[in-house]
Amino acid sequence: MTVELATQYLGLELEHPLVASASPLSKTLDGVRRLEDGGASAVVLFSLFEEQLRHESAALNHLTQVGTESFGEALSYFPAVEEYRVGPDAYLELVRRAREAVAVPVIASLNGVTPSGWTEYARSMEEAGASALELNIFHIPSDPAETGRDVERRYEEVVRKVRGVTSIPVAVKLPPYFSSPGEMAHRIAQAGGDGLVLFNRFYQPDFDLEALEVRPDLELSTAVEIRLPLLWIALLRERLGETALAASTGVEGGREAAKYILAGADVVMTTSALLRHGPEHLRTIRRELAEWMAGRGYSSVSEMRGVLRREGAPNPGAFERANYIRALESYRNPFTER
Ligand SMILES: Cc1cc2nc3c(=O)[nH]c(=O)nc-3n(C[C@H](O)[C@H](O)[C@H](O)COP(=O)(O)O)c2cc1C
């Protein structure tokens, strides 16, 4: 049985739903080519960060105001520019060249948290040829005086700013940590987000017990981590109407991809699995997805999409609190039996 994997995301026609999410694998033209060769239906470039853009404009100001005392102080606030391997100009050049070099859509990525001038770069990314833009808003509200509503408004304003300067589709990559992720998703859509990428993985530093230091660290994901995005995609799919949904986190193989599509995802993104096994692992995920679909008698992605969203699932109660209690009550292992 042949299965039809073609899908749409942000108005883009894709050969199948497996997209390479933002990662160091898309930092070079060669890397983007390898992701296409490996089987990605679209490639999200690694992010250009607000801090880089602000650093650049601070440096420009310096050229016009040499001797300004505050300059040194201002720069010390930003990470050293050498920490970024690619500056804004090189990023735009990468977008341009990638657009020419590969047939799959290239999605540029902007990463920032303040609704200020850096958002203008969205227009430059469009002009450089990006098919769409992914906006990763990743704010750690470390000031306890900042209210939940303040945080939500910040997200909305960043989306509005970006929406205001570009006409290509904009997907917003969100963390899951809102009091009401569903309402937040709606507000982002109302602010002009054409799609949501659920979720970005929150940065969580570790402690080094030998050096007694805080260690910035990044662990790759595993398949068990799909459950949080899976829950929210299933809960939101029907209610978000036309807003596109991309699943991000924990896609190790075809089974996770199948689950996300059953929840209602338009596309399924992966990074950790590709960093572990190489870009060609995309083909394995694709084959496993197609085999699973054929085994279940699904002939197309659109036929299976959303079958287990809340409104379609045979047991919608499984998404609710009653089932949480049941899950806790039914847990058994040898220690609980004593
Ligand atoms: C080393 C590394 C670098 C990443 N860089 C970016 C980035 O520049 N921008 C971004 O939006 N996400 C970035 N991510 C997050 C991934 O795009 C993805 O959302 C996350 O890893 C969860 O997906 P996964 O479980 O398939 O890895 C990065 C992840 C890793 C592991």
C-alpha cells in the first residue's frame, strides 16, 4: 500500500511532514544541503538572536559616537560578539544562498524577547528569500515583579512587531510554561502568528558540584518528552482553526511522528535525533511513519491528522483531570505492593 505523505505548513506545500528544526546542523550552507539530502521537507535555520542584532547596532553607534563613555558599559552587557559564529549579514547571506541551493523551503529563525528594533530584521529575512519565519520567544521572567499578564503581553507585542514588517508567514515557537497555554496560543494567533511551534525546550542550567558553579548545559531530548506537546496539540488543534501547528520535541522515530500527527500536528520537527544519528535519520523516520500508516490502513497524512485530537479521540476524558487521578491510582510496581 502506498501512502501519501504530502502536507501543508504555513501555506507551504511540503513533500512530507518531517521538518528539520533550528539547530547547529543548519548553520552552514553545506549543513542545509545535508539536511535536504537527508530527507527534510523543509529546513528551519538556526536562530539569529536579538542580542546579536543589538550588539551590531551598538557597534554601529560607536562608529558614529567614538568616545561615548557609556559604550564600554553597554557592550559588556551583551555576550562577546565572537561567541556568535555568524553575524546578521552572514545570516542573511546564508538565507540567500540556501534559498538558491536547495529545493525545499528555508525557514529563517529570529530569537528574542523585547518588542524593540531588532524585530525589523524579519523584513531583511523576507528580502533575503526566506519562505517563512520562525520566531522563537524565550523569556525567563526572573524578576518576580513581572506579572503573568506582563509576560504574555511581551510575547504578543513581539509577534505584532514582527508581523507588522513582513508579509511571509510567521510561526511562533513558544515554551509551555503559561498559566493557560491555550489562551496564550489564541492571543499569539490574534497578534498575527500564522502558526505555533510547540514547544521550545526551556533552558535549564545545572550546578557543577565540584567547581561550585552554575553550568550552562544542554541535554538532547528523548522520546518520552513528546507527551507535553502531544497533550497541547491534541487539546488545541480543533480550537485553533486555521493556525498551523508544528510539533517540536522528542521525535526519535516514526512512532513519535505518527503520534503528533494523530494529535493534529501539520508538521513534525526534529533536532536531537538528527544530532545523535545524522541528518539521514530523517529517511528512517519517514520510512517508519509510512510503514506505520500502511499497517493501520491510512493512505494519507490528511486522513490520520487529528484523529486523536480531543474532539476526535474515542476517550476524550483521557485528557482531563479524572484520568490523571486514575493514572496515579493505578500505578503499580513491586514496591507499591508491599
Ligand atoms: C544544540 C541545539 C541548538 C539549538 N538551537 C536552536 C536555535 O538556534 N533556535 C531555536 O529556535 N531552537 C534551537 N534549538 C531547539 C530545537 O530546534 C528544538 O526545538 C529542540 O531541540 C526540541 O526538539 P528535539 O527534541 O527534536 O531536539 C536547538 C537545540 C539544540 C539541541
